[in-house]
Amino acid sequence: MILIDTALARRAAEGQPIRVGLVGAGFMARGVALQIALSVPGMRVVAIANRHLDGAIRAYAEAGQNEVQHVATVAQLERAIGAGQCAVTDDALLLCQAQGIDAIVEVTGTIEHAARVALEAMAHGKHVVLMNAEVDGTIGPILKTYAERAGVVLTSADGDQPGVMMNLWRFVRGLGVKPVLCGNIKGLHDPYRNPSTQESFARQWGQNPHMVSSFADGTKISFENAIVANGTGMRVARRGMHGPTVAPGTPIQEVGALYPLADLLEGPGIVDYVVGAMPGPGVYVLGTHDHPRQQHYLKLYKMGDGPLYCFYTPYHLCHFEVPNTVARAVLFGDAALTPLGAPQVEVVATAKKGLKAGEVIDGLGGYMSYGLAENAPTARQQNLLPIGLAEGCRLRRDVARDEVLTFDDVQLPAGRLADRLWREQMARFFPQHIATPEEMKI
């Protein structure tokens, strides 16, 4: 959005920068702090919360801020913000509660912790920007209802592929072209990858092996496409999506023929992906137009003969674009990507290997499960277990590799906020399929 730069420049000139609280200090969060410090006049990271203070201090140091104030109370944080000091804390809820912060950017990749942060931030009138498709794809629709009640914006971030897809979807729709597929371009998809197989790559780029594993095993793309579906009303054509693989370097304009045309043209359209196409790792939208004269113009503009026209963005610049999302939310009340209402697509837990009764399921991108995108009505009819709720669940029976888990297969940990919010989400949007606490094995 080109108008953002002018609006931020005005805030800078007025000495009224947007004040950001950053929750998380990992690889991507440090990039956000650096980008705002270097290149975003009219915006300032006033506080960073992280489980380990040295991570928050490092994030500020990499952004050129070497003097920070450790705070342990809301009053201390508010004084630091008022004095123009950079604040660090291990208590993320302080950022949510303090005055002097306009927006929270949540960058932890967690479910339980992120849910608590989002609720607390919205309860205190703060906009919430999620670099966290995992929590959005699990309980985003119910979190959106809390945002609406609080009169704030809940949004996923520009720069990450879902936000870029949504920007492109809005652009294509604005041309009068009907989007029928929103797609993600991947370089690798192997559901059996794990932190050990991805450790070398993760070390090379200073990333978390579990997070990198979730990219490779398909869990991340399932979450990303699920939240695009939830923001557009689209669905998946089948469990796990089509996900065709093409020869490396295949132009993205050639992939439309790989999807059954009926899946695209019947209904609200689909989310999907392709492996190996160029430009990677970009995003693409396939669209149609039914007006003959406009079809003629599209052909003139080298968009092809139809019926599918391919629009694409050749990159996604993750942390570079996050400040745009913050500005859209704070200054214009606009979400880059937010659920429309009821979940359209869920991400369901699937066994990465043979699992044994009594085992406790590990986290996302781990050794035991991967996520598959499934249409939400089907997931509820079959009582499937969202992978966002799978961590910490104890198996009640043996499960074969590639078998999708149900609530009947597991005992959930007691007392989790995420489970309560998920049940609230189901009661609101799928009351006919709501599982009782006994069925969820809470």
C-alpha cells in the first residue's frame, strides 16, 4: 500500500511514532526489530518480550540499540516508554497491559502462549499482528471475534506468504478477475523430514530446526494456506491439497493445467501449492474472466488465452514487510489477512511414523506428526485432531504412519487455554459437531 509511507512520514514529522511491542526474539523477530530501526520512520519498537532476556537484548543490539531497560512491572514499562528507553522483559503480558503501545507483533510460533498474548492485548485495546500462522490456523476465527468485540484489528502479516497471497488476491479481485486458486510456490515437500534431517540447513541460516522441519514436512504450508482459505472463503480440493511437483525452473504460468479445472471453477475456489516452479518462493493466483472484451485485453497484455490467467508475486520478504501490516492496522484499521468468520480449512494431525499407545506427541515440526489441510466441515464430521492442539497429547492407541488422528485417539492435557478457545470456536461456528469434553478426552 503506497499510502503507508506518506502516513508514516507524517507520524515521524509530528513526533508521534507508532509504538510496537514485539513478543518473541527469534530469527524472524530480530529481523522485524532491525527493519523498523533502519527503515521505518514513524514507527518504533518500544519493548521486546522473550522467555530469555538475553534474546530480547540481542534483538535490540542487532538493531543498533545497545542501551535497554529491564522491566518487571507494568509501571516500570510505562515509565521506560515515556522516557524513550528500549524495554526488555520476560513477561509478554506486560506489553499487552501497558499504556504507550499501539500494536503487538507476535512472533513466537506457539499456540498456547500466543493465544494468551493475543487475548490480553486485545482486552487492552491493542491491535495484534501475527507472524504466527500456527495459532491463526488453529483458533484464529474465535480470536477474530474477540478482536471485533474490542474494536481492534487482528491480522496476519504482510511479507509472509499468506499475507502476500491475500494482497495479490485483493489486487486480482479488484481488476474484476475472479480468483479461483491461491497458491504457494515451494522448493521442497517431504512429510517425513524432522529436526535431525533439517539441522544443517537450520544452522546455516541461524534458524530453529523444528521450525525448518515444519516448512519441509508440509505443516507450515498447510497452516499458511488454511488461513488464506479462512480469509477468502476458499477450500481445499482434497485432503493435503493437490501439490503437484514440476521440473525445477518450470514457469509458474504453466502450472494452471496441473489442477483439475472443475476443482477451480466449481464453488469458491481453492488454496493449493506447487513444488519446483519459478519464481520461488513466490505466490500466485489463478483467475478467470467471463467478459469476451476483457478476455481480449488480457490476451493483449500477455496474460494468455484463458480460461485461467496467472498472476504472481516473485518473492515474499517476510520481516521487511511486517511494518506495513502494523501501519495498516494502526493508521487505517485494515487487516492484511484475517478470518472472515467460520473456519473453512483446518490443519489436522497425521502420524509421521508409527506411534505407540502411551507416547506423548511432540511439537510442530517434530518427529511424530505432520499437518494436512482439510476442509473444516469434513474435519468436524470425522472428529479429526487439529495439529495445533496435538502437542502434549497422550496416545490412547497405536497409530500407523500417515494415519490421521482423531480426538478419540488421544488424551488432551488439562487446563489449556487453546483447548477452551477451540471448543468456543466450534460452539460458535459448528455447534452441530462440537465435541464434548469427554469426546475430546480432556
